[in-house]
Amino acid sequence: MVLAAAVLSALAVGPALAVDPLPPGAERVTVQIPRPEAFTDFKATCIGMDERTRGLLNDLTHFIRATGVRYVSDGGTLEITLTDVDMAGEFETWRGPQACSVRVMLDIYAPRIRLEFRLTDRDGKVVSAGPRDLRDPLYLTRAVLLSTDPLRYEKNLLLEWFQREFAGRPGG
């Protein structure tokens, strides 16, 4: 069932918004992005790697570090490698020359993030690790914080993963 027939969201928001400083301990969380130009959305003809997409990746990295530190015990570390980001919505380029300025939001265009992670304790022992393929096909039905944030659906997806994956750990 299509949850939204044609909800349109302009993507012409410029570089990512200014972000808050990282919380204490965020240095224990590292984020690697080895091939961002190969990400689903950033290799597309509409976007490609430019200043705006680098800003989006910086904002996403900041969010991961600021959120992840809540789930790392003192002395532990969390390493995350992003292997793909497919943002919510899609540019329907077949619609014509203006199509690259409008992201169509339909339930069939769910956000997806592929990552690998490793959480270690203060002794360097691996507590949890592995690849994850995060996807939220019901993203249009969920309430999200900061409805003007161009990464609101991706951040919500990551926040839910942190809460599920690290339940019972510090901050969980």
C-alpha cells in the first residue's frame, strides 16, 4: 500500500546545517567512510559527490559519533564503517530536467544504511560486532525529530538501530 501518493520534498537546502559540538567521550566512537562516491545516492547523476553531499556525510558522521558515545562504556570503543547510504526518497529523473531538484517521498523509496561495526570494552575485548543492513519501509508513518533536517529519516533509522543493538548498555 502506498502510504504517500506523492509527497515531495525539495532537496535544495544547501550544505548541512551547523551542528552542536560533540559530547565528551565522542573520541571513543570512530566512523569510517571508505568509498562515499559509491554510495547509492551519491553516485547518482542528480547528486554526485559535491560540497553538499560532503556536508551531509559530515553531518551523518557527527550524529553517529554523538549518539554512539552513549552506548560505549568508559575505556571502550565503537568503530563504525558506513558501506552504503541510500537516502529516503528518490529523484525520478524520468520526470524531466527539474526532477533533480525534487526528491519524491514514497514508501517504496525507504531509507537504507549498510554498515559494519565493532564495540569493544576497556580491555579491548569485542563485545559485539558485525555487518548490518538497516532499512525502514514504514519511514513515512513515523514521527521524526527536526522535520527540516535533510537527514531526518536516516538519523531516525540509526537512532532506532542504536537503541535496539545496544539495549542494556550505558545509555541504552
